[in-house]
Amino acid sequence: MTLYDLSQKLGKLLQQRSLTLTTAESCTGGYIAQMITAVPDSSHWFERGFVTYSNEAKMEMLGVSADTLAEQGAVSSAVVMEMALGALKHSHAQISVSVSGIAGPSGGSVAKPVGTVCFAIAGGDKGVQTYTQHFPGDRQAVREAAVEFALRQLYDYISD
């Protein structure tokens, strides 16, 4: 299934549930929002997207704590959780997804190698769910895998 197909399938589910989505993206740089808005009439279910690549943007636009960033690092479950909750707070959407990772080719460490990507989904009565994945490949492959994972997890989160 292509990213477009996943976006279309997600959009149908969001419309069926009368929900709107917001995104908070770092390493994907708006790629999730791009795939969503490729679907005609996505304005019925996509409310807005935040591209918060720098730590300053995460703090200013989403309310991520400077302490959390300093203690956990931008690529952490704690930060993506705050990003997802901040996206809900600063939008009119009912569901949010956030992503922060190390797409490469540099920036990795032993603890967080290139390909490490953290995600959070928030909204509804399920609270916040976080995920950490390790994707192989070059920068583009990591980013595409992250978008696919986010779309699939969103679908599962909403359909459960």
C-alpha cells in the first residue's frame, strides 16, 4: 500500500469518526502533512500541521519543556509526548501525531543511532501512546518509513 493509499484510508476513517487530525513533525519536516494533503478533500479531516525542526520551535510552537529537551533529548518518548499534547492544545483537532528522529546521515550516537525515530499519538480517551522505531537505510528511506509507520499507527489508534 502506498503512502497515498494509507493517507486516503486514514482520511476515510477520520471522517467516519468525525475527527480531525493535527501533526507535529521534526525529522519528517512536514512529510506526513504533505501525504495527507495530497488526498482530495483532506481539509475535512486535517486541521493543521506543525513543523518544529529546532528545539526552539518545539518549545515556542508546542510548549515542549526546555527541561525535557535537556534531560531526554529531542529524540525521546518524553519529547514526542509533549509535542503531541502541544499540537492538540494549539489546534482544534481531536487527534495528533508527533515524530522526532535521527534521519542521518549524521547525528546518531551509540544510544540513539541513525534511524531512531520516536512517535506519539494523542487524543480521545486512550491517552498518549508512544513508540520508538529503528529504520534502516539512508535519510530518505528513514523518513519514508517514519511517515508510513505514523500513518499506520494513527489508523490502528483510531480504529481500535
